[in-house]
Amino acid sequence: MIELVKKTMLAGVGLAVVTKDKVLESLDDLVEKGKLTKEEASAISDKIVEEGKNETEKAKVEASKLFNDMLHRANVVTKDQYDALAARVTELEGRLHKEFPNND
């Protein structure tokens, strides 16, 4: 399951790189044809990159929510849950040994 999520995320990153390259290529073509100045192309490129970063962050948050939901439905314990339980057990064992000391 984790491999599927990784592959999906990597495919999305690959698509973003290809799309970015195509956008830059298109902007360069428009500059060469005189339809855009270099400054306009640079501004558009910066805006696209910024929007891409925002969308990537949104996708990360959504993927994380989806992944955590899948783990919850599968009744898989997260590391945080495990660590909390381990700390609780350690604390309870300490109380038990104070209440009923043994010589082991």
C-alpha cells in the first residue's frame, strides 16, 4: 500500500517537472516571437512556480490526510500512538513496582 502511495506521489512530481518544462518552453517561444517581453515571461514563470508550490503543499496535506485515514480504517497503529502507549506502559510499570516491589 505504501509503495502505491509513493509511486503515485512520484508520478505527480514527474508530471509537474514535465509541465514546468513545457511552460518554460512555451514562454521562450512567445518571447522569440515577440509576443512577450523577457520580463513578462519571467513574471509569468514566477507566478506559475508560486502557484505550483501552493498546489504541491495542498496536495501534500490532502495526501497525508488520505494516508492517515487509510491507516485508521485498516486499524494500523501509528508511531505516535505506539510511543504514547509505550510511555503509558512504562509509567504504569513504574507505579506497579513502587506499589509491589520485588527482588528480581
